[in-house]
Amino acid sequence: MGLTSGLLIGLAGFLAAGAFAGTLWMWRRLASPQPAHVVARVGLLLWAQATVMLVLFLSVNKSFGFFASWSDLFGTNNTTGVIVVPQHQSGGQPVPIQSQGTGELGSRPADGPTGQGTSLTSPDGHGRSRNGQLQLVRINGVRSGINASAYVYLPSQYFMSAAVHRAFPVIVVISDHVTTAGDPYGAVSLAATAAEEIDAGRARPAIYVMIVASVIGGRDRGCLDVPGGPQAATFFSEDLPAAIESSYPVSRVAAGWAVLGDASGAYCALSLAMAHSDRFGVAAAPSAGYGPPPGSVGTRPGTAGWWLSGGSHLLSDESDLGWRLRNLPPPPISLLFFLPAGSGELQGSRGQPGATQRTAADARDFVSLVRLPTNVTQITLAAGPRPLGPVLDQITAALKEPAAPTAPPTTRGRP
């Protein structure tokens, strides 16, 4: 059970309610001046206070991302380097992006399970790792009001003097496993895959932004703008790009931006590219049939996920990807669908939240609806600990070379 899990917060809330009820129930039985009863009453009060504080800590931590995992909380996480103090603009307004930690991406022989062959090491002042750098940042959504933590991978080419006036393409990775060690979509593992593919000349250098799909606490897993509710689509299509563009020399056109999702972020990836082709030119997701957003069943109040459309049949239709392909003009984007190597599932993706078993017929039906100028390409994942290598190769090949930025950041490597 993760530190930011909603189930953990719910369990803590249950304990707090139980402590409060237990205090009321036991108080009369302990209402005597006996020393043992006095100590018991003090203990009940302390227990009730502790459980309430636990709920507050877990809720605040989930909202602001102070600790992403138990290893972060107990200081056993070696995946980030020195924590730096976020800088604010004058007037107390939050900047679009804040640095929360930086580490060099190192490598050692992979002599253990998947993902144990890579690590992050703190900067040592003697030059940067040839594999690049991984940063933990905080993105403040000015338009959406959503704030979320993300990992940003900067390839080694980013720090070369020749790249001062270079604009890099951007790949936004949406997965609920970016903080999971050993998962192919974990920040360290994916950054190591990107570094390996770039070093081998199979993938072009790009900046990767890795973030969870459930940026608003797990309620909306479809990255949609909910009427009267969370504006996740605005966050991903406007706030996140604006924050990245303000801090890094990146492409400012859709042809230079891609979005990649695993089973938990596949709908997000496809939905964002199809509905916001002015921002994302490429989308990559597991091969499957895609329709309504995760958790949505109908528009009638009381049905599962009805709130996603606010009861609007039009919004419900527009959020159905199959309906969009059948009824709306096809967007000028490239869709990349990938299949696992062999017959098994993608390593590390079993049991992902929001993942469903889709048949090959579902995938063929979805692809059959695609019309030009939308293009579809199928990719087979690689075997072994780096299954996403071919996907990253194809994504960077599909992205067009962006023009140089007009105003490169004054500092390199730290937003």
C-alpha cells in the first residue's frame, strides 16, 4: 500500500473515527481519580489526536507530493540527489515549475532483477554522467489549479555546449508507476532505457516528463476536464507544456511533442492527442480497444462515472475515443500501438490500476476507424529488462525536428 494511496488515507480515516468513538465509549468507564484511569484517559486523547494528525499528514502529502513513497519518508530512497529549496517569483506567486531534487543517472552491470541495473547518484561536482540527469520537479497549474510532482529526464546532449541554442522534442509519459522501482515505466528505468537508446543511436535525444495519470488524487483517471470539477485536460495540455517551455529549451509546436501511456495512462495519452492535436503530435499506447474513459459507464446520476460528463450526453460522446473517430474530423497525429514481445503482458504492468483485458478484435476495430491524416503504426516491444526501447525509437522518429528556442533558459540543468 503506497504512501499516497487513497486506500491508506481511507484506512487512517477509519482509525481516526474509531479512536474518537472509542474515546466517547470508554470515557465514562474511566471517569475516576484513580491513577490508572487518569493515564488511560490521557492515552485515549493522545491516540485520537495521533490518528487525526495521521489523516492530515497523509492528505497533505498526497496533495503536495512531499514524499512519493515509504522509502522517501524513511530516507532509504537513493533515486534523487540533493533537495533544493523551490524558488518563487516576486509577489509570492508560484513559478510554473519548481525543482525538488536532482540526481545524475548512473549505471552498473545489471546483475539483479529488472530495474536493479540502474540508479541515480547525486552530483559530485566532477562533470555530469554521460547518461544524463533526472530531476524531480513540482508543476504548478496556473490555469487548471492542479499542482503535481513529475520527473524530468534530461539527456546528456542537453548539457553539451553545442546544445545551448537547441530545442529538444518532449515526450510526456503518463503512468501510475513512475515511482515504482523496477517497472519499465518507473522514472529511473525509463530514463535508463532512453539513455541506452540514445547512446546506441536508435533514438534521438529528447526531454522526458514522467507523471502519474491521477494528478487530482485518483478521482479522474481519464485526464479530462470535468464540468464543475477537476480540469485535468487543461493541466496536461496547457499548464504542463507551459511549465516545461518556461524552464527548458524545448519545441513549441505539436510536431515536437508526444505523449506515451501504459495501461494506466493509455486512455489519457490517446485522448490528449486526439482532443489536443495542437499540442501533441504523437501518441503511443498499448494495443487495445478504446472507448469511454476509465470508470465511466453512463450519464444518468447514480451510474458509475456519470460525473465525468456532468450528465451531458454530448460530453460523454466526445470523451468516447471510438465515437470521436467515427464522428469528428480526424486529427493530424500519429498513433503508435505496441504489443508485448511474445504472448505475455508487458513486464511490470500486470495488475496496473485501470488496466483491462482487451481482445485483438477490439484493437482491430479501433484501428479500423482511423482515417487520414491520422496515421497508425504498430510496434512490438523488446524482450528483457528494456521493453520500451523500440517504442522510444519510433516516437522520436515520428517527432519532427523542432526549431531552436527563441530564448533559451539562463541556467542549465535546474529549472
